[in-house]
Amino acid sequence: MNIALQTPPVSAKENPSSVGPEEGTPPNEFTKDVIAGLTAPQKTLPCKYLYDEAGSRIFEQICELEDYYLTRTEAEIFSSHLPDIAKELGTGVTLIEPGAGNCEKAEPLLAIMESPEAYIPIDISPEILLGARARFEASQPELLVRPVIGDFTQMDRWGDEEPGNRQVVFFPGSTIGNFTHQQAQNLLQHFAAQMAPGDGLLLGVDLVKDSVVLERAYHDDRHVTEAFNKNLLRRINRELGADFDLDAFSHRAFYHPLRQRVEMHLVSLKDQQVRVADLSIPFLEGESIHTENSHKYTLESLASLLNKAGFQQKHYWTDTNNHYVICYAEIF
Ligand code: AVJ
């Protein structure tokens, strides 16, 4: 196996907020974003900041919850249709995974794909990519793995690909749901700009469903999602010397049917002032900080998003409850 850790070229002209959540920005960026968010009329914090080390660990616990059907359902669809999916992707493909993390989802897929050319996981965490390398070395020694360290939303290109190789972008986990429709379209167009006609996109997306099921997934009875949400305040206390009282805020998650998204908020339980950096931020009782959106799609709204971004849907696979979809599309 061959590993080239590379730092991607980052475009200075590009405005990262135009394509949505990104990770790995330096602390001064964090301070600026927190202050801007907490001084806006509707207080808000970018959801990318939920994933510090503690937050990422709590998110892994969320994925194992009975109430959080997404991870389990996506895994079920993959395991029932893996040969089909691999056949759809084709032969000699370079698989690119933006925000790959531990690369666990790509591993069985690459094992069954026909003569994959290479695997390019992209993530801001070098440690996690190097950990994945060790696993691939043992399980698929003949596969060329070329991790790229960086923020995929700000990347102009993800490597020096041999021209002519088919590329498939792998974007599972309903990560696309964190982006508004416009941001999602921008992100997919950004992917498309680095692809050629006939190149593919394998996308995992959570579907619109009964609001009770949706709300339980984001307000689990073990309060793990509450801990995930409040960890953001703990992080701001630690990194920005703020004095949020975690007991003076409550976790709220609700489905907004018109926007077709679950919104996560932290609601102030009383009138209070919170010191953040050099500011005193006033909260009214009941006032919220909007911390995350998780957009849900229908098969139609997903096809329309793909079309607007220059992709045509080729195939999709769902679970028996139609809770989740894995979709394969190609650039036309
Ligand atoms: C990682 C964005 C797919 O929106 O379901 C889980 C994040 N937030 N519980 C989601 C999340 C609260 C998750 N995504």
C-alpha cells in the first residue's frame, strides 16, 4: 500500500460559508463565529463546532442509540445491497470520501468493488486517517490509499488524479442534511466541478417521515443528544473562557415540517447574562441558540437537488420502512 499525506491547495477567493459547515478552522475563527452567532437576533452557533474531541465521542454514542435509527438503517441498506451498489459504481474507480473520519463505511465497499484504482479519504484529522491506514494495510494491502488532510468544503482539488480514471464521490451518513438546500446544492456543485461526465456520487440521505420518529432520534430518552448539544457550551467555556451555566439551558429538538428539517436548539431557562470573550450576552427566558439543522429529503426533493447540481440519479436503495436512502447518481 502507498500512502501520500498531502495538504490540499486551499482557494483564498472561496468563501467557505457559501458551501456550509466545515471543520478545523483556527481558534480566532471560532471566537469570531461564536460572537457573530450569539449577537445575531436569532442566536445561532455553527454546527461544525459540535465535533470537538468530546463531541465526536458523544456522536459515536448517538449512532448506537435505539432512537437514532439513521446509522443502523444506513448500515442495513449497505449490507443488503453491497454487491448491487458495487456493480453500479463499476470497475477501476477512484473512490473519494469527503469527511471520511475512520473510513469504516468505505472498507466493505472497497473490498467488494471490482479493481478499485484508489481510495482517497479526506478529513481534517490526520490521526484518524492514519488509524484507518493501519486497518487497510491489514485488510486490503493491494489497495492504493491516499489520504488527504484538509477541509473538503474548501478544497479546489483532492489530488493529482490520472486523467481518465472514473471517480466516485462517497458521501454517506446524511451529512448533506446539515446543509441548507442552497448550501447542499453549492457543495454538490463544488464536487461536480472536480468531476467529469460519467463520474459518480454515492450519497446516504435521511428521508422525511413521521415527526414522532424524527423527534425521538434527536431527543433520545438517554439524553445523549442533550449531552452532545450542551457540549458546545462546555467547549465555549473552555476555549473562550465563557461562563455558560449548563443547567440554565435545556436541549430542544423539533421537526419543522415546512422546512423539512429537525432543528436543534439550546433554550435559556431564565433571564441571564453570559460572559463570552469580552462580551456580556443577554438571554431572555425561553430564548434559544439554534445549534443544528438536519434536513430530511423525499425521493423527489433529493432527485431535484441532484439535478440542480448537475447529477442524474441512476439508482437508489431504501430500507423496508423507507426511512433512509442510499442513492447513486452520475454527472451528466
Ligand atoms: C451527522 C449530521 C448526520 O443530523 O443526524 C445527530 C448529527 N445531531 N444527532 C444528524 C446529529 C444530533 C447528524 N449528522
